[in-house]
Amino acid sequence: VLPSPDGPAPSVSITEIRQYLRAQDIPFHDGYSCLHTPSLFVGGHGDQPLSANAPFTLFIDKTTGSFLCTATLAEGTWQDFQANVEMRLRGISPIPPASSEETEEEMRQAREDARCIWERALPLWELLDEKETKETKALFGISQVTNATLKRFGVRYLRTARSLVFPWFSPQDATLKGLKLVRVEKNGDTITYVEETLPRFESYRNLFGLPLIGRRDTELVLTGWELDALALHQAAGVASLALPRGTSCLPPTLLPYLEQFKRITLWLGEDLRSWEAAKLFARKLSLKRCSLVRPGNLQPRPLEALNQGLNVTKILRSALLASHKSIVSFRQLREEVFGELVNTEQVSGVKWSRFPELNKLLKGHRRGELTIFTGPTGSGKTTFISEYALDLCMQGVSTLWGSFEINNVRLAKIMLTQFAGRRLEDQLELYDEWADRFEELPLYFMTFHGQQNIKTVIDTMQHAVYMYDITHVVVDNLQFMMGHEHISVDR
């Protein structure tokens, strides 16, 4: 749930941040997405000024003002940063903002669970039977990935769960902080990969491959999947990282770890949703340094390119620059137009799996489009739209709900019932199981209710788009948001 509008975190502009740092004599330099400063939490005590010779390990997000110290993993809001600066001026050593005891306990438990799984998992090449190793690699489509590559990235296999295990090591001290488990489910000819993370995916902030990055690396390929990162490193010898939540989100807390790279190539997958996500992420990372690999028949995802024996280095060289001038000729658009013609199904958007008739009308959910549903009171607009949004959310479309008419608890109850497909009030013993699964969806709620100032609502939406890469916003309903006196006004 996003911050309550009653006490929203005051927004801060990049100009205010720079002015504050100068006023406090804190040395800084401009990065791509963050400002870099020496850390308040490392060395130096009390009112000693921060030295420009100290390593610049504290990163302040230019859009939100949130900070992260990569040396101590201290993080917090812009207000937390200012509070720590004030403490330092008074001669008190700054204290990293604390998370709740409950969260701390959850994280400790998750790490302990991860450690137990990690110890039970085996390196793939150490399975007793060579036949089992071959069959396992074939199942995950990694027959071409060498043992040396798997070893370098520390990939293991958990027999009991028939899952590949990808570790998350702390960049500071190489301790195990979490895991991602990936298993394959076959349904006829279709293969789906099912992922599970420890800790839960909201707190899983891994950039898979980060401990292998050297300080002098200036070029990077960013992928949406751990197996793609393996394939890229093996086929092209490039520094490659995988995003923890694939193409659905690039959490801002990971941006500081990407600041050292002068050039980032985004190769997120082989469909148009990956292409859209790449364009969205490039804005966060600074368009000037980003290039994008356009999906196509001869440019599938990296693992597929390795399996097909394609020249991965050549594909990387053909990546398109993310930034472009304000005027273009058809020659520059030619490839994109061809891509739309080849992928007509994907261009029409994410299809609803529960509403085939709706697909005929709307073709699918496409970014940048506005759809208005009307109907008399009690005709089922909210019930229908909650299922309509849930359908997309279950397919990975990051969704933000603004329910001004009914409160979030009631809305969440409706959606959970639709998600489980059963009356949970009659089977309360199943509640936790379904709630855990529901919690994994990329679904967020605004905490507004009744009439609201439209600027506050828009600001909250913009914040959500930056933080959670929201691609679908539901407003229910416009009448409540605008207030009744505006009904006659065409707004």
C-alpha cells in the first residue's frame, strides 16, 4: 500500500537536494540516476566535515531523494538523510534508519531458510549420475551452458524440488542473503518457468552476477533472467547482470549498483513486452548511456541465441541507442515498423485469459490507452474491473488501484476471492496459502477515499510509476475522485 495522503513523504526536487548538500559542505558529484557523496555512516565522527578524498559510497536518488550507502547498506528517505546530517553536526554518530523488528525477524528467518536450502543443493556437475546431469540441463534448456560458467556464477540444483538455485551474495562480505529457485512445469508442448524467492520478492533485491563485476568494468549487459546472464557471459565474455523481477520492475534501490557503468545494453527478452520494459528502464538509467536489443527472429533472448549458435557479440553491436533526436526519418523507423508487422499479435497488447470476448473488442491491454467503463450504480462495474485488472496482474502487468468508492480491505477481499476462485470464508484454513500467493502479484493500492485533490492523486501515480514501474492504473470511480460538484463540468 502506498503512503497515506494524510502524511505523504514531501517530494523533493534535484535542485533542492543540490542546494542542501552545498549548504552543508557535503562534496558530491552528478551520476546518471543518483548523486554520489561520501557516506555519513563510514569512519569520521561527530562534526568533522566529510572529506572529498573519502570514497563516494552514498548514493542519493535524483527523483525521490532516497539514499543507499553501498558500504554499510544503510538506506532511507531524504528526510532520514537530513536527520542524520543534523545528528552529525551535533557531534552524534549517525544511525542508519531502522526497519521494524517484525521485518528484521522476517529477513533473519528468510536468510536462515535460504542457508538450509543452499546447503542441501548440489552443484549441477556433482550429481552422481552423468545422465541425470544431462537430463536436468536439457530440461532447463542449458545444455550449451558449460560447467565452468555454472561454477563461476555459483548455480546449484535442488533435487527434492527439481529446481535450479541462484544465490544472492552480499556485495560487501559475500555472505548469502537470499535465493531464487526456478523450476520447469510442462503442460503439453508449453514450458513455463516457476520462480520463488527467499526473502519474498518485495525484499529480494538481488542483481544476479553482481559479485563478479570488477571495479573497472564500464560496460554492462542487463538481462531479465538469470540463465540469460550465464549465456551472455559465456558467449560474449561481457559483464552481465540479471534483474530480480525480470521485465516487471527495476527497483530504484538497485540503481546505485549500476552507476559505475558508462554504457548499459538492455537485452531483456524476445517479446514486445520486454522491448517496452527496456524503454521504460532506460529512462530510469539515463537514456544517454543505454542501448536496447530489439526482439526479432534473429535476435531472440540470449540463452536462445546461444542454443541456436547465433553470434551474440554481433547482436550486442547492433543494439539501438535509447536516446534519439526530436525529428526522425522513415529510414530510422523502418526496423520498428517491420517489427510491428511481424509481431501483430504482441503489438495488440496483453490478452485477457478470462475474457476472450473482450480481446475481440479491445485487442488487449496496451500502454498509453484510456478505457472508460460506464453503467448504473450496482451494475457490477467494480466487481468486473477488479477481475479484469487481476487477469492482467497475474500475467505480470504491474497494476495500481485507486479505489475512491470502496475501501482497500473490501476491494482486496473481492480480488482475493476472484484469485482463489472459491469462497474463502468457508475454508479459512486455506487463507494463508492463497494470501501468500496473492501477495506475490505486482499489485499496489492507493490509500485515497472519497473526494481528492487531483494534483495529489497524479503525484502519487507518478511516484508509483517510478518506484514500481506501473503500467496499468485503475481509477474507481471518476465521480468520487472529482467530487460531486464537478459532475456537470467536462473534466
